[in-house]
Amino acid sequence: MEIHKTLGSVVLSLSLAACASSSEKEMTPSAPPNPTLDGPGAVVEDPYMWLEDVTGERSMTWVKAQNAVSTVELEAVPGFAAMRARILAILDSKEKIPWVAKRGKYLVNLWQDEAHPRGLWRRTTLAEYKKAAPKWEVLLDLDALGKSENESWVWQGADCLYPKYERCLLSLSRGGADAVVVREFDVEKKAFVADGFNLPEAKSAIGWKDFDTVYVGTDFGPGSFTDSGYPRIAKEWKRGTPLASATTIIEGKASDIEVVASRDHDHGKVRDVVTVAPTFFTNDAYVIQADGLKKIDKPTDADVTFWNDQVLVTLRSDWTVSGKTWPAGSLIAHDAAGFMAGKRDGFAALFTPRPNSALSAAVGLKTGVLVNELEDVHNALFMWTHAKSGWRREPVPMPPLASFSTFAWDADEGDDYLMTDDSFVAPTSLTLVLGKSNKKEVLKRAPAFFDASNLEVSQHFVTSRDGVRVPYFQVAKKDLVLDGSHPTLIEGYGGFEVSLTPGYDAVTGAAWIERGGVYVVPNLRGGGEYGPAWHQAAMKQNRQRAYDDFAAVAEDLIARAVTRPAKLGILGGSNGGLLVGVMMTERPELFGAVVCQAPLLDMKRYSQLLAGASWMDEYGDPSVPAEWEWIAKYSPYQNVKTGVRYPRVLFTTSTRDDRVHPGHARKMMARMREQGHDALFYENIEGGHGGAADSGQRTYLSSLAFAFLWHQLGI
């Protein structure tokens, strides 16, 4: 299992077979207005602090009034109703791939469609799954459960007990928030365990140790959570005992991001591990032993996984050890026993970065490790096998010009794995690859949801402000006439070492590309497309580089006469929402429309709101004057001004987003309206950080966004 981190959610793993997720405690601040720096200059009042009161009557009255204005205008855009129906048909299609995870002899799936908007948790066998119309055994009906309990339950995952998977810890969210209720579920009886491991609503981290024991971090009382809102304390909790009697394993600091304990099953071995994350990109790791915790000696910004009798170390910075320097971005292996005993010679490199390459993922199988590499944002796959003579690398044939991901099928049984492949214009296929023979069996293919017959994908490179070459992908009609007339949409992110690789987006294809719009995805610094150095180049005081990269892509599209500013729209969510907010305030002359989703915008207060403190490793600490000085230069809320003509913007957010506070979008909207700027705002009452709790809500948000873009850019 690969290690990955996303904005607001840190996922740390010490196993290629299992990972533990984190969560944080919801906060809904309701403070009176306080003075706040408005850029590097004078101190002014923030008159909109009251909009940070998430569910307050005054706030919600304001939200509903803004929603009414936006929905009236955007629902009246010609074609809105037809587009909404088409997007809903895509999201609820019976032909979409039912994604599965193997749990023993069963394949488990959460299925959502028109009749089951919140989903059916169900299972089948591989033999059935291969059929065009498999028979499924329903384990839990989320819609029926919500109706019976009068709750808006949203599925947030199941952790099932290895190896029989007869008991699962189900995480259910009210309205899609990160905070969840945890309930133990008896799979065979298809019923919740009344006296089982159950937790009230909180941003908990919980996972099985054995049938009668779990590792848990949750709300144990005051001081249970870090400043970021994640569990600060990891405990061991025995079945049949009150949560208050759970035994503490380790306590982190309030300034840490989170603490997680978990059990790893790998090649017949059991390891119990704890990770403490001091920052978003660092962690201290421990193995739980009978005599206490044994710290794993590694660079604090390196990730360590165990596979069979090996330790795999993924480096985020250069590491000089035993007279050799391993470069940042490397994946290196060492025998586990020797590594834990302190030996540091004899590492083998499974991946060493080149100037145009990066490690995408590593997946452990029974006798090998699949290493997925990116070269100029194109995938290549290699199988590494280990024997007494050392490691051996073999390329795995893959479809050309496709983007693909791999997932272990059952590492206990063998080297078979699942592979997904797609592209901007090719729908996704799900393939079972037999690891020994490399024979491939396509299990499912998604249908083509939009007409791509006259489209072509091209990759371009542009020189950013400081001379660095930045790639971007363009999806457009073949033989595009370069006359500057084409409505064009750039969707970007540029942060947290997240790579944007080619992929099939049925909704964007149907609502934008098929209608003649050009679609562009840039690979900005701040992402992971070229490894840790590409990410670190746009962290903290260098954040402006990501924005310069984005502006360079926009300028190149205009210079190449693909489009012109009046026809150029931009879209981003979360950190991408900050990106487009900065672009709007820094380079308003480049764009004709902005869709800003679930954004960070008030970078003076972001670290005080919900999970914001966990992202200071990315952006910096605004409470430190020297750091605020460079944050203040781009923070949209502090830099929007009267007398400037900005492109029209649509802000969207969710009341139930307990990761990025909805106050960011609310306050930005209020300030822009106060200054006389033309802007729209829509807040979904449910949805969490993803913005929507089901396909109906996702459809409506997408329809609003594309109707806005159509109207502003004249598609």
C-alpha cells in the first residue's frame, strides 16, 4: 500500500499491506470581530468574522440568501436542466465500474445509484463479478439505515478484521463531514454489534489489533486532540470495557498533527506500529514491543514501510548514510532485521530519481514490489523481486500513453494485482493481472460517457517566471484553429506533493470538452510530478512559484492563440481553490471566469480554523511576523481591493466541511460584495470537504459550475 497525504488528512503507513487514516475534531468558532492585518500594511477590522460561526442563525440566513441569488441566475442558463440530467445519468449509471476490494473470498463494494443515493454496501465472488450482471449480497443499505434513524448518513469506510473479515468497524458521517460515528458490524449477521466497539461522533482513528482489541484515538476528554484537530493520544481498548479504561500507548504534543497506532499483517508476520506526525510531511515511527516502544531510526521526513523481510524507505530529502548519499525522491530497501539493529550499509535502490522522473507509488505483493514511476508525467511500471542474490528489476508492459494505478489483489495468496488504466479521452478499464505470467484479464470497462472521437491530447511545456520548464496537458478538438476564440478551462492544484496525471473525467468531458471547450491540466510546482524537489520548490516562502507557473500556462495559451482572456476560465478546489483565488487577485487581466471550490482564502486565519494548523508545513505560520510577510503578499482575502476589475467568480463550499472552514468562501464573498465586485456564492448544507454527500448533490454543484462557465465564457 502506498503512503499518501492529502490536504487536511494525513495518512501514514508502516506496511505495504495496510494503512491507517486520520481525522480531526470539528470546531465551529463564533468569535467577535478581531483586528487582523490586511496585507503588509495597516491593521483593520475584519467585519466578517461572524461568518465563521458555521451553523449560527445569522450566518445561515446569509448563506441561504446568497444561495437563492445564485440558483435563480444559474438555473436559468440555457441548457442547465438538460446538462443536470445528463450529469446525473453519468453518476448514477448502471454501467459504471463497481470498484471492489478483496476481503477473503469476497469482493466488497459500495454502490450508489438513483435508487440508492447513499449506497448499498455489498459483496460478491470473483466468479460472479466477472459476469455482465453479477449477483450481489447486500450487507447494509445506507439509505434504509438513514431513514430508520432519521440521520443523513454518508459512508466513510470500513475496517474489517483480518483474516476472516467477519467483523468490521464502519465509519458513518452525518452529512459528509470528516467527523464520524464508528460502529462495529457483524458481517455474517448483517447487523451492528450493540455492545461492540462503538464510538460517538468525532474525528477518530481506530483499527483492529485482534478480535477483542482495537487501537483507538478519539475524544477521551479535554486535551485529546492536537491543535490541528487530530487524535493526540493512541490507546489500546479491550472488548467489553469502557473507553475510559483504555490503556495509553503514546501521547503526542498539542503541536503535533496526529498520533496513530495500527497493526500490520504481512507475509505471516504481525507488527504493531505507532506514528507521530510533528508536521504534515514528517513523522516519528515506533514498533510496539512487549517491553515498550522501539523508535525506528530514520530521517524524520522519510516514510518507512515493511515488506516481507525488507524495510523500504522513501526519502523526501537527501540522506547520507554509511558514506553514501541517497537523493531525495529515492526508494531504497534494506533487510529489516539488520535495519532495526542499526545497520545502514547494504541498501538497494528500487527507484532513483532522474531530472524528469518521480516515484508515483510502490505496491507490495507476495514475492515482489510493483514500482510505478512517472517520467514527464507519464507512467511506467516495474516489478522488483528479491532473492538471496539481491533485487531484480523487470519492466511490466503497459498500454501506451495511458495513466494507470495498481492495487494488491491478495498479497497472502500471490502476485496478482488489479490495474486501472485510462486517459483524458479513454474510459477506465479494471484489469486483473496475474503476476507470475503477466497475463491480463479485463474485469470491467466503463462506457464512453462523452464523444472523444474528434479529440486529441497534447502535452506542452512553458517557461515560468524564474526560467523553470513547466508541463501542461491540453485536451481539444483535432485541427484546432489557433485564432484565440476557444473557451478554455484550466483546472489546477499545485500543492501537497499531489500529482495531476491524465485521467478520464466523464462529467468534464460531457459538460465542457464535448461542447467545444478546451480543457487544460497544468503540472505546477508544489505538486509531486517531479518528486519532492518539485513540491518543495513551492513551499512556504516560495509559494509564489506555483502561482507564477499557473500564470505562465495561462499566458502560453493566450500566446499560442488557443484562447484569449475573455474566454479563459479557471477552476480549483481546496488548495486549488486558494490557487485560483490568488490568480484572480494577482492576475485578473488574464481570466474571464473563476470557479473557486472549498477554498482557503483568508490565509491570516487559516491556521486557527479546523484542520488548518496541520498545513503550516506547506504554507507557513501566519502568527510569525516574518512568515506572515510572505503569506500576506498572496492571501486573497487580504489582497482583494476596490477599484480593480476582477473576473466574475463563483464560490462554492459546504456547511459540513469540517476540514477547510466554509468561512473562507463566505468572508471572501462578503468582502467582494462590499467592494462592489460581481460574484456568486453557493453553499451546500451537506457534503463535507468533497462538497456533496451523494450523486444528486454532486450533480447540482457540477451543473452550477459549468452553467456559470458557459455563461461567462460563451461556450
